[in-house]
Amino acid sequence: MNKLTKVGFSALCGSLAAISAANAGELTVTGGVDLTFVSSGEGTTGNPVGVGSNLNFKGSTELDNGWTVDYTIAEANSVAFSAANVTFGMGGLGKLNINQGNSGNGIKALDDKMPTAWEEAWGAGLNPGIKLVMGSGDSNNIMYTTPTILGTTLTYTLAPDYGTTDTADKTTTASETETMESQDVTININPALGTEFLSGLNIFAGGSVISLQDNSGTTEDEQYAGVGGVTFSLGPVSIGGQVSGIYAGEETTTTAYHTYKSGAFGISFNINDDLSVSYGKHKSRKAGYIQSNVQAGENSRFVEVDSIQAAYTMGGASLRVASSQADNVGWSAGKNEDTTTVSLSLAF
């Protein structure tokens, strides 16, 4: 087992600037910095000190008809563009979001909704290669969200040309791959039925299809993905489970799988207002090898992650700890890792 310890220090700055003008809404700027120290059980390699920074610009305004417009742009390390989106709040007509960059729209918002004290089981210092549903959320897209009626909310997401490079205004681009548009539909149901007991129950599901424009590549069929699950919170306890599947559309490639199946489970407990703990598991498995007579070994066909986490909040400071273990990292049989990640977050 490879032993890896990460110690992280995160200082999240508050509002650095606020700009407003009459009838022009408001623009705020926030920022943050992440400082990390990485220690490996096999010995430290290179410089173990890391620094990450980000800026977020947020704007909002209200139109004469009462609709609202919210705008967000994110800058990652070295002031590099990360993502931007515009959301139109249309009152009783729902919301319309236009997203540029790596978004959480469509079924990507459902890739892992399990309760946790801090991060997803696979997201606290590990990079195990878990296969997550992506859908239209991985390309420039437009998402419509319905008003919530009887506890039910629907979304429809369209990426007009899946896989293309992000474009600025007054420009277009075309993908050179065999894929064209992708479409996602999701549903979230909170069937409280007027009862307090069921108010913490949420049922969610979603599906995605990526269409083809030709069959010149290795993908000879439309690509499909689906996800479904349930979470339930009662008092200090939250529990959940979900499953997902991906069909990659490859039918003739002799060295690839065309289907992936995943399952996740999580449970969290709020010990008090400041301290919470959780346990999470996520497993991905390859299936549908194109030439069944050359199936790879069992351990190279699944990746599994377990994570125990705790988070403690002290006013503007949060201390988070995750102890995670992954088997067959990167779909490599016998490549296992244990990781302990400690993070301190300070808000200003």
C-alpha cells in the first residue's frame, strides 16, 4: 500500500471589492488561497509545498419585468479562466442558465450526491480514476430549470456541439470528433406530503444521450448515461445511495470496454452544530468488453474508494480531516493507496 499524507491550509478571502452603480446592479469580487504540504510514506519527492489561488466575480441585476440576472466568472491559478455562467430568474417560468466551462449542469450535478462531512469519497486527496457521469455538463451548454411543483423539479440541458472548445461572443466552433449535440434530463423529488418526517427525503434521477454526426471514429453508436439515487435526512443523520451507468458507444475497438457501472453509498452524522463525521464508498466497474475472450483480470476492471471524514467549524475557521483508501487506482490491478488529508479553511 502506498502511504500518502496531505496537509492543506486554505484561506478563503471574503469580499475584496464591491462595485455598484445606479440601475446597473452590483459586482462583487471574492478570492481564496489554498496552501498544501504533501508527505509520502515512500519519501518526499520534489518540492512538497503547493499554493493555489482563485478569484470569483459575481454580478446581479433586476430587469424592469421583475426577472433577475446573475453572472459568475471563476479564475483559477495564475488568473487563468476557469468557468462562467449567466442565470436568468424568470419568476414563475423557472430559470435559464447559460454555462461556459466545466459546469455542474445536467446529470453532472448528480455524479455523487452522497452525504459527506467534507468531500466526496474519491475527492479528498486521491485521484483513483472513478468513472463519473458527465453528460452535457462537460461542454458549453444551456440548462432550463422548471419551477418546483409538488416538491418536483425538472431540468433540461443542451450542449449544441458536444466536445467543442469554449467560445467567446460572436464566434462559433465545430468539434472534429464524431459526436454532435448532447441532451440531459434530470428530476428531483422531495415528496414531503406536508409531513416533517418526509421533508428530508430526496429522490433524484437523470439521463443523457450524445448523438453522432458520422461513424468515422471508434464510436459507432450514440453514447448514453444514466444515474439515480435517494438521500434521506432525519435529525442529525443523513444517509444515501445511488447507482449510475455509462455506455460509451464503442463497438469495434478491441482494446476497450464500452460500459461502466458505478455505485455509491454515504452516511453522515452531525454530532453538534460544529462537528460532523461521515463515511463514504464509491465503486466503478468496467463491463462489456468488446472481445469477451480477452477479458482482463478482475482487479483491473474495478476501482473502489472508502473514506472516513470529519469536519469541525470554529466561527470563520473549519478544520477537515479525511482518511481515504483506494483499490486498483487508475484501473491498475494491485495499485492501492492510503491517503490522509488535513485541511484548514479560514474565511475573512
